[in-house]
Amino acid sequence: MKQSDIRIKPASHPSIEAKCQEIGFTMPSDLYIGTLLKTLIASKPAGNFLELGTGIGLSLSWMVDGLDKFGKIISIDNDPELTGIVSAIFEQDPRVKILCQDGAEFIKTFEGDKFDLIFADAWPGKYSELDETLSMLKVGGMYVIDDMDPQPNWPEGHAEKAKILVELLENRTDFTLTKMNWSTGIILMTKLK
């Protein structure tokens, strides 16, 4: 078995990769986190999902691929160019809602249904507004973050922030946690109470 042998990609994936090249987007998610997200989302029929940090939409393409016909996903980014690109890709899919909004503001003012899975791929929901974000999950809901192993684009001092975040998450008693030195460094948590 070779983990790099990923045979089936989302239908929208090639066009999103081409758009990355076209606009010079340098922070796309890797395939591994995509396959994991698809698998986790597929485990939650008719689920309600949140992605914080749409980016160019690569992770979102995998998440949408895992949705059943009753599932729905909100994806948020504060970059209007990126949300415009991603909105055009998913505009025909009524299960997907793309918001161009500050993630911290969304988290602080959110009053909707709790989520089955949150993928926090932005500062808000990961390094800020953490407690508020975790409270948005249902019991049994999953919290997923990546980029927890050192990355070449980390600014000076970020490694210490990542270490502090891991310690905070490990000390929570309302979640169970798995750390994976795989992909870009994944933490997967499930809410217990």
C-alpha cells in the first residue's frame, strides 16, 4: 500500500489546482488531509459541517465529495478574490455555502445548529476563538486541524504558538484527541460531552 497512490480525486480538483497555478496561490491543502476529511464527513450522514479558511477550495472539494445528498457545509474566508473563485466552482451545489467574512466575527456571532465536524484551517477557530469554536460542535462532533508539524512558511515564533495550542488541546477533558505525524501534522478530536 502506498498512501501517495490516490486514484480518485474530486471532479473539481483539477480545475482548482489549475486555478492555483494561474493566480500563484501558494498555500493549498495537500491530498492527504483531503482524503481524511472526505472519509470523516462520509461518516456523518445528513451532517452539518464547517470549514474555517476556504483558501482556494482544495480541502472543500474533498469535503463536498464526502457529503451525502442531505449534508451541508459552510466554508468561510476573508479573501474576496478566493471566495469569488470558490463560489463560482460550487455555485450549482445547494449543499455548499461560501461566506466572505471574518472568521472570528462568524464564530462570535454564530447562532445556528451545531456542527458534526469543523475543519479549522485558519487563525480563527484554531489560534483564536478556540473555546467558542469547540462549543459549536455537537457531542460526537469532530474538530480537525492540520499544519501542526513545522512548515517552511511559518513565521518566526509560530512554532511556540503551535506547541501551546497542542498543550491546550491535550489538557481538555471534554474531548478525546489523536495526534498524527502524517500529512502536514494533524490533530483529530471528538467531543465527549
